[in-house]
Amino acid sequence: MFKLFRFIEYVYLVAFVFFLYEAYAVWGTEGKRGYLYIFFAAIALFMFFFKRNFREKMTAKGNNQ
């Protein structure tokens, strides 16, 4: 189960890179859409660290029992 959680963490990193690329690609032509992609990239990065922290806590809790 924890392998699946670790995989999902990296999906968020891939989404982060994708949204940064899209923001860069549309920045010159559609400025407001670029801000939206930057917002989504920030959310994806936050979710990566949140899920990582949660998984590490659950792993440590499982090792203590």
C-alpha cells in the first residue's frame, strides 16, 4: 500500500512540472491562463510535500507498533 502512496507522490511532481511548462508556454500569449497554471503548479507541489509528510508519519507509526 505504501508503494502506491509513494507512486502517487511522484505523480504530483510530474503534474507540477507539466503545469510549470504550460505556464511558460502560454505566458506571452495568454497571461491570465499562465497565472492559473502557476496556481495549479503550486497546489501540486504542496500536495507532494503534504502526501510525503503524511506517508512518513504513517510509516513511523506502523514501525512503532
